[in-house]
Amino acid sequence: MSSFELNVRDMKQTDLTIINSIMEEAREAGIIQQSTQDEIFRRGIINVNGKDLANFGSCSYLGLEQDERIKAAMIDAIQRYGSQFSSSRAYMSIGLYEELNMLLRQIFKAPVIISPTVTLGHLSNIPALIGEKDAIIMDQQVHNSVQSAVAIIAPKLNHVSLIKHNRIDKLEEQIKALQHQYENIWYLADGVYSMYGDVAPVKEIYRLLETYENFHCYVDDAHGMSWTGRHGAGYVYSELDYLHPRMYFITSLNKSFASAGGAMVYPNEKIMQKVRNCGGTLTFSGPIQPTLLGAAIASAKIHLGEEIYTRQKLLDNLMEHFIQRCHQWGLPLVSADKTPIFFIGVGMPEAGYKIVEKLMKAGYFTNLAVFPAVSKNRTGVRIPITLNNTKAQIDGLLSTIAEELPAILKNTNYSIEKIRKTFRIIYKEVA
């Protein structure tokens, strides 16, 4: 039995009871499962329970969701095509798919399939791409949606394993051990990891692809899209600007792209068509609404222009400012990779509840990162930033954390030094 099968099997009722208890405590504290009360959204501000909060919970990193061109394209699409084109794509797709596909091919320089969501994309891709004689190796922090798709095919495979996060040395050891036993060896990873905001060692992965003939890589770069790379093609593309013949890539059109769906990118037309023919969710799931296809087309046109680079530079400046302030105030920033997702470790769940509650009272909305999204003693404040945030808001947020965190940690028998040791696997000193 593989280590992944053991991991899935061990998610017993006890774990669900713990998860439910943690979520209930956070919900009762008013720090998760909240709703906005805004009638009209304002830049970087949301109203929760009658209080205006600076919004540090959005993954729309380039702030395109209120762009007038995108909104106009949505209105035009609904006027022309109505609210829905309700047909299985196995039979017929609305023509907007073809227009969007053409634009995405220009961005990624490779064949593309558009899926209703990234999660549904994984459910089409992974069973169609990975055969029964193949082996799977997953980074232990690869997104839950990838692991869920693997769980469907795992009973048919002889080898599915997890390796320590970003340990390319361990990955290469497994490739060497497995390369003569299996037709293909697959490594499944994220481009930008959604919790800690750290990145995959893309150039090292490419080295392995060049070294081992039956090694393949499948990357979910949902959080890397738009804010980096040529035409906003994402973090993976920003590293090498092309897709290796044995790399498979999927990204989100929901986040920085400010529309809906996933873009599934393939090294050649034949493989793309195989997934189009065999991917279950492409046949049996509903299509994307015309309004959101219109939004995606408008966003793709922005990505293919020069404006995308101006937006990338503005966000880069905010990211740099955030990192510098964390260093200045001695905050335990878990990863200093320059991405729009930041994670400040606090240790135990109780400390997470308290710091997020304090931040809400001070006027800042952030994401609580707690088990099962992270390990039980690796709770933290997850802080994505967007172009809707300002340096003044960043300073206010981080100065509040710097002021409140020491007392909160003391009450849970933690310290900044202990947090740094706890996160030693991925912690990097801020330069």
C-alpha cells in the first residue's frame, strides 16, 4: 500500500471531529464564514457586520475585477447570448470559447482547453493523462484539488507517494528508484503554493525533465497567473518562458484573471485532444456562462497588451514593501519568495484566532490559516495582497501584528524564535 493511500485512509472520523471543532470555534469567533454587507464595493474595502475593513483576503492580485472594459464585455455577452448556453460541450460549445481559446494560445504559446474550474480541470486531466503503469509522486503541499483527483485513480496504481515540500533531492532519489519499474513517473506540484506563498523550484524540475526520459511534471499554477510572466502567463512561464514537452500546466482564470474557469495547457495537440475526448468533467459538467466568457476574453486582451507589465510592476512594488516592513518589525514571515501571498506564522490555532480577531477589530480582514489547510502547530495569518491595497494599509496591518503578536504568543507558550524553528523547512531570512 502506498504512502498516499495510507494518508487518505487515515482521514478517519477523529480527524473530521477535530476539523469540525476548529472550524466551529473560528466561526463562533466571527473570523471565518462571514459575508459582506456592501451594496457597492469600494477599492480595497469590505464591510463586515457594519464595520469597514481593509481587504487582505482577495486573490484578485491585479485588481481587474472592477475594470470597466471587463464589466462592459460581460454586459455585451449577456445582451447577445443570454444568461446561459446550457449544452454539454461534448455536443456544442458557444463560440465565445473559441475566441477565448485563441487568445489563451497566444499567451501560453501552446494548446489550451478551457475548463469550468481548475478543480474540474484536474478531474479531467489526471485520469486521462496518467496510466495504470505509471507512478505518481506528489509534493506534500500540492493543492487539495490535485490530491482529490489523484485519490480517484490511486486504487488502480501501484505507486502513489508524497515527498517533503520542494525537496528536489528526494524527488530525484525516487525517480532513480522507480524509472525502470514504471512506464512514466509523474511529479505533481504547485507553481505558487496557496498557503505559504512560496514557489516551486522550476529550473530544478526542468533539469530533471531533461535528465530522465520517462519523467513528467504536472503543475497547478493557479496563484501564479497574471501578476508575473510574459503576457501574465504565470510564475512557471516567468522562469523559462516555454513549456517542456513533458510538462503539463493548469492555471486559474478566477483569480488575477478576474473572470472564471481554468486554462489547461498541453505540450502538443495530440495530448490536448485526448483530454478533450476523454476528460469526464469536460463532457458531463456544465459550461461557463456567456457573461464570464466575455469577461475572460476582455481580460485576455488586457494581458496581451503592454498594460499588464505596468500592473505587474505596481504589484511588485507592493510586494517588496511588504517584505521590507516584515523585516523591519521582526515578523516571522514564513517565506520571503516575492509572490502576492504572505504567511505570518503564529504557531497554535488559539493564537491564530486571537490575532485575526484583533486585526478585524483594528480594521483589517485577513485569512486564518489553520488545520487542515496547514499542520496543527503551523497556524498563521495568510495575507494575499492586490493592487486594491495601499502601502498605508500594509503598514497599518503589519504594525498591528507587530504590536499584538508578542502578548498573544506568550499566552500560548510560543515566541517568535519558536515559530521560526517550527517553520524551519521553508522559512527564509528576509534579505
